[in-house]
Amino acid sequence: MLKNQAAFLIGQQVLEIRECEMPVVSDTDVLIEVRHIGICGSDMHIFEDPYHAVKDIQLPVILGHECAGRVEAVGKKVTGLAPGDLVALEPGVPCGVCEYCRSGRYNLCPDVRFLGARPWLGGAFSKYVCHPAKWTYKLPDTMDTIEGALIEPLAVGMHAANRSGIKLGQNALILGAGCIGLMTLEACLARGVQKITIADLHSNRLTMAEKIGAENTICSSREDLISRGMEITDRNGFDVIFESSGSKAVAALAPALVKRGGKIVMVGNIFGETPFNFFQTNAKEIDIIGVFRYCNLFPTAIDLCRRKQVDTKPIVTNYFHFSEIQNALEYAINQKQAAIKTVINM
């Protein structure tokens, strides 16, 4: 008989692995044995201070949403998936009937059920999860579940690139070279955009960005971000800025770095009040574009990986076993000079 375990967040920065019930598989669901899970910035934020990150949270909860695994069982009405298939899970399950779902922008559905997030119905830090077959994607034979787990953050980067409308010949600045910043870099390169600069405090992340294909890097712990950015662009500024650092201080610099008529794309999650020079954005007639998760992108993201147009696996710098998940979260938070992407091996 199959037994399930999950890592429950039971207090501030405290995870506990507990035995729990096996998920119930409906006619349209798939039971997945989770193989790999990426630790997302949102997981870290909630782990660090759950009551500050989510005002109405009631512990314990299970975090985790960047996941892939092996199909264990399928519901009676499921077609196209079978036990043994390797799959990636799109973690958000929208209602399907609201105006946002019906218009195709289901990422904005107010009633979405998202793994490891509100309404806290379950997370992927678990041996087994049950998920609707509609939002479960079979991986090609050439892909493994490490790559499958990275489809979710890749989709964020692709959605950011799509929302920006960036074109060939334009130049971009990505603020923050963490996982999402690097995935945005991958997505822009896949669109054929080559003039990309990326900035970060940590040299290890910039080295990774150079390997992926960034034309320029700025180590903002050693050089002035605005001065270097103006030097790179002959004082014109960047056509598109992707704010993926999640830092209030860094985001506040974006209006000074973007060119007249350019765009600032807010990819990272910034919590709390953030100073922003709206006079400068008006004077330059800058577009400010929000990014929330993604929609209609998982099949394309998987195909990009299958064709080797995007290579996500090198971004993973650290693997931890499920039994070490407490250490994994602490490491991802505290060792940013060493950790770019941390993945849990189930």
C-alpha cells in the first residue's frame, strides 16, 4: 500500500515531515509520485515569516509548486496519460467560468487553486499529489523531471518576455539574476533578442548569466548600476527593463535606467510600500507592465526544452533530499552567493 508524507510548515522557519493521507483521485484527476521540486522565492518568503507574507495564513500548510513526477494512477475519464509517464504540473487550477478564464487570461482568475498557496488545499512538498489531468503535461522522452520541475519558472520568464513585447534589435536590462531573472534571460534569447544586460549583487549569478548568453553583466555590489547602465546604452537607457530582483531599492532605480518611451516590466514580487519616481515615468512616457504568473505557456515551454532552444538544468546549483528539506530552505535563503536554484530530490 502506498504511503504519503509531506513537509508541513508548522511555524516560522520550521518544517516538519509528517505522514498524511493519500490523495483521492477523481475521474478527471491524476495521481503523481513527485520526483523533483524547485524551491521558489515565494516558498522562501513564506518560510521566513509566514504571518508577514500571508496575513490570513493558518498553519500548518504545505508549500511547493514547481514540481514534476511520475504518474502513479489516472482517473476513469483521463485520456492521454498513463501510469509510468513523466509529467510536469501546472500548479494553478482556475475556475474555468469567470471572465478572466473565458478570455484566456486564466492566471488572473480570482478563484484559482494553486499548489502551495491560497486557498492552501495542498502543496508539492509531498511524496504524492493529486492534480487535474487537464493541467498535467506529459514530458518528452528526452526530458527528465528536473527539467520538468523548471517548466514553471521558465513559464514566468516567458510570460514576462511576452508581456514586454520586446523586439529584435532592442536592448533589455534584467535586474536580478536569480532563477526568475535567468529564466527571463532564457526567454528573451529564445525570442532572438541578443542585446541583454543583467545586474545582480552576486558574481556567481552573473557568471551563470554570461554562460547562458547575457551580452553584458553589472555587479552592483562593485559598480554603480545607473552609471554602468548609461555607459552600456550610450546614455540613452534601455528599451525594456525587467525588474526580477524583488528589491524595493533596486526597483526604485528602474525609471532612471529606462529610455524615453521604454517599458518597465515588474516580474519579481515586491512586498510592502516601494518608493517610485512617477514624475520621471511620466516625463519619459514609460509603460509600467505587471506580470502575474503565466497562462497558456506550459506546452510551449516544454517544447522549447525539447528542442534545446532553452536549457534550464544548469541553473540548478544545489540538490537536497526530501529528508533535508529544512536545511534546503535555509540554504537557499542564506547562501545566495552559492545557491541560484535549489531543487528537492524526492
